[in-house]
Amino acid sequence: MAPFPHIGELGSSGTYLLLVAGIGLVLPVIVDPNRTRDRAILFAIAFVLAARYAWWRGAETLAPLGFTLEAALSYLLYGLELLTLIGSLSAFVILARFRDRRDEVEAHARWWGEDDPKVAVMIATYNEDREVLERTIIGAKSLRHPNKEIVVLDDSRRDWLRDYCAEQNVRYMRRPDNKGSKAGNINHALDRMAEDPEPPQFFAVLDADFVPHRGFLSRSLALFHDPSVGLVQTPQHFFNADPIQHNLGLSASYPDEQRFFFDHMQASRDAWGIAICCGTSSICRWDAVRELGGFPTESVTEDFMLTIALQNLGYKTVYLNEPLTEGLAPEGLKEYITQRARWCLGLMQIARSSLGPFSKSKLRLRDRWSVIDSVFFWGTSFPFRIAAIVFPLLYWFFGITVVDAQLADVLFYFGPYFLWVTMIMNLLSRGLMIPVMHDVSQLIGAIPITRAAYSGLFRPKGHKFSVTAKGGDRSKVVIQWRLMMPFALALILSAVGLTLGIVSDDFTMNDAGDGKWVILFWTLYNVVVLAVTCFTCVELPRSEVHMADKPERVTFTAGGRTDELWITSLTLDTARLRGRPYPPQTRGVLHLPDVGDLEVYVIAPTTDGARLQLVPTPEQREALFVRFYAEGDAPGVVTTRVSAVIADIARRISFGLPG
């Protein structure tokens, strides 16, 4: 086996890394994450380190140029890495700015005066269950804005939903076909409302599984004080864990995969004037969309394209970074990946559309850049994630060296760039960018997303809209074998290559000397990522959990006695009390603030209390919906600690694959 790299070389590289790490330790003290100057300096340093690394990769690590497989693969990986790096640098430019509009909302609250503008709250639905739609409709009815109309757009033409809307006194619409998918459904509703004696001045769009907080309309409408604003987008928060969080047991320690985009990237895009519509949780100016002729239908991501089309007419999309809605994240991996592949496909369709970055339109340069930046993200990040897994295997099994580098050089050139970017991204995002988890979140859908990217880029037309299924039975363990198969195979091959590389020099077919250590560490990292990805493919059972639940004092009356106790868990059907044990089947009344006196009975006693079955009236059930979904702060995790994530993953893996 080749000797370990020269200690002196590693020592100088290590000193350099320690210097970068030392600077990183003092950054939280001297940097204001919301100040553009500070952010620009941080990312300017990242630019320099990225250019330094890219130059070294191109000058010293590539195979000799020639008509050989090794040269072709070496340059292929380098080219893909450069494209990915360009995408990262574009994102760095965007992130160099940041905008918070909360003060603007306060300054322009109720700019319209005494007459509240009419707002249509449109709930687009296709195949969701009653319980999913029930909480959204009830949440929309609880909005504080008085002059509103709730409109349910049913693209499945369900009589039971029509009857339920009549019971709830909300407007119901259906159309004879599903042409144009979600965009067509909304456009049909806009045409119908245009025939009303008094059409709305604004309309909000909610997916069927997104519940608005009570201030959603009043807060968002404040930003329409500027007549050039055509659309206000708010972030999407989720009251359940996404598949990665849930399957790895990270619901309490790691945020959902969308947090970085909504909490940070969108606020930075807004500072550049390129915030984008994300469909649900948005409000549009009626006249602007009617002038446009309705939602565009050239792309399956009609929301992003709506932003581009409005900008082409001179209307702005702005972003209000407040938790004003919360919805249901995809609960299954298939649905999760299908959703992201659709986003990718739709973006590529936009790039090839009549409003693409190279079209003859009135778009500003920054709007064209916005689309190009997204093309780089979808078109390079996911293919590169696949390449990072595959290319080390070429060395172990075919002796092909695609990166001819010494470990000390990798630490000297790549190490500072990687360390610096990781530190500043976590500083600016409150710890959301954990390397292994970031790789897993991209790798899990890399194959279908890559397929969608290049399918949409080279064949933009003829793709069907794929609805993201929500709800359903999640009570059993489901192992996604087909999804896991390529990761499990890559894990086995990586482990075999790593083992043989450690015990045998002959297996690699050539003597790479110090360079072998680069492949060893690269493969070891891949083994960790692949192992976590495989565990992610084991879908665990789900039950109703409210991630924002906090213990609170309540009163419970049973057997003529009233006690003040702690309630530590609450769902639509059950509650858990702490403070005094009760025998089974004990009947009583639980007083919940904003809900009322609930009839309950004890399901089972616990050591310090009891589990209760709730028997709410229809009115109390609606009040529970409002309590769970329409009030309070952002649900879920918004910051993270690496130690907590590692502990939760270790705890999850220690249980192994369920039988």
C-alpha cells in the first residue's frame, strides 16, 4: 500500500485550513447577516477561493490531453464541475443582497382606507381527501380580512365537495375538462369571476393542502401600496415533516428541504427584484393578471412563468418573508421526487419558451439572469451529484484516474473554498447547510430530476402535469426498493472498492501513490452519503403530529373535581394530560382556550396522567383546525445544530431496517 502523504505537505495545508477556520470563528461577532456590504465581502472571498480552486483543477489535476477514455472522462468531470461552480457563483451574487419587508408592511398597513378591497381566495383542488380540504377551507374562512370570497376550484368534479362547500357557505366552481391543468383551472375561475357584478381587486391562490394564517391577506395586501406590484409571494411552511426529515428521524433537529430557499434565497432574490411566484401562498393584482390574459400555460410551473410574464408587462413580484401559511409537505418519497422533477421540467420549459432568457421580449437583464441561474441549478447540481458517486468507482474497478491530485494539494486548494463556503452559508442561513444532509437531499432525486432537466431542455413540449399526491394511508413501513436500488448498488461497489483499495495495491491496476488517498477519502465520504440515502428510502409510519405543539396549562373536570393540569400533546382526536393519573373510561370535560369545553374520556392511564379521546362538536372541530393551522409562528425547525442532527441519524440507523 502507498505510504501516507508527506507530513510536511499536510502540515502546511492544515495550517492554511486552520487559518480559514479561525477567521470563521470570529465572523458571527463582526458580520451582520442583513447588511449588504458584509454579505458582499463574504461572497467576494468565496469568489476568489473558487477561482483559485478552478484554476488549480484545470492546470494540475486533469489527465494528459489525448484520444483516451481517461482523458475524456477527466475533462467531462471537470467540465461538469465548472458548470456547477458557475451556478454556485451565480447564487453567491444573488445571496450578496437581502431584503426584509416587514417594516414596509407596518408603514403601509391599510393603505386602502375605509373600504376594504375585495379579495377572492382561490383554493385549487384535484384529488385531495375531505380532511385535507376541510382544514384549508376553514382556515380561509377564518382570515381577518372582512371583504373576501372563498372559491373552491374543483378539477375532479366531486359532488360531495360541492355539497360540503354549500354547507360552509363558500363558492364552488368546476369546469367540463382539465385543459391547462392547474393554470387552466385558475384561468377558468378568473373568467367566471370577471362576469360577476363586482369582480375582486385581488385574488389569492392556495393549494388544497395549504392553510392560511389569519393575517395572511391583511399583511400581504399592504405591499400593494405600490401600483407597480403585481404579485406578493409569501413563504411556504409545513406542519408535517418531509420524507427526508421523517425517515431519518430528524423532525425535531433538521429543517425541511425548502427552508433555505424560502427563508433566505427568496429574500435575496427580492433584494435584486427577481423574487418568483411559487404558486400557493401568493396574492395577485386582478387587473395585472387580466391584462396578461390569465396564467401562462406554456410551462407546468405556471407560477414561475407568471412572474416572468408579469415582469414583461412591467409588474413586480415582491416577497414578504413571514410565516403566513402552512401546508402539507409530500409525505412519500415518490411524491416528493415527482414534485421536484416537475419544478425542474417546468423551469426548463420556461427557458425554451417565448419568455426565455434569450427571447425577443421586454424582460430586464436581471430577469433573464434569474432564469439562467435556475437552469444552472437544475441542470448541473443534480448531474454532478451523480458523477461524484460514479467517478471514484472508475478508479477502483478500471484504474481510471479522473482527478490526478495529491491529498496535500486538495487540502490546500479545495479545502479553503469548501470550508469557507460552508461556514458563511451556515452563518447566513442559521446552520441550514450541513454537507452530508445537503448531498442526501439532492442525491435522493438526482436521477429523475436530471432526466427531467434535459428532457425539458431539449423537448419542452408534450409533457403532462404531474399532481403531487397528499394524504392517504401512511400507517405501514414501506421500503422503496426501486428508488433505493441504484444507491444500494453504489454503496456496495464503493465499500468493496474502498476495502480492496486499503488492503491491496494490485486491485487498482496502477500505483497512484499519494493520489490514492484522495480517492480513499472521496469514497469514504460517498459511503456515508449513500448509507444515509439508503436509510431515507425506508419510509416509516406516520401519525398526526403538530410540530409547533408546546405544553400549556388547561383545566380538566371529572367526577365533580376540577384540576389544573398540563396538556403535552394535542391532535384532532386525542390529547395527553400530565399532572394526575385517571382510571380508564373516566369521562370529563377538557377546557381548551379558543375551543371551549370538550367532552372527553380516558383511553389509557399513564404514569403521570392520561391519554384522552376527544369528542368535539362540529364547531369545536373547526376551532381546532384554526388553532392548529391558522395561528401561531412558523411550524417545524428553522435553525439546526450539527450535533443534534448527527445524534438523531445515529439513533435512527442504530435501529436498522424495520422488518
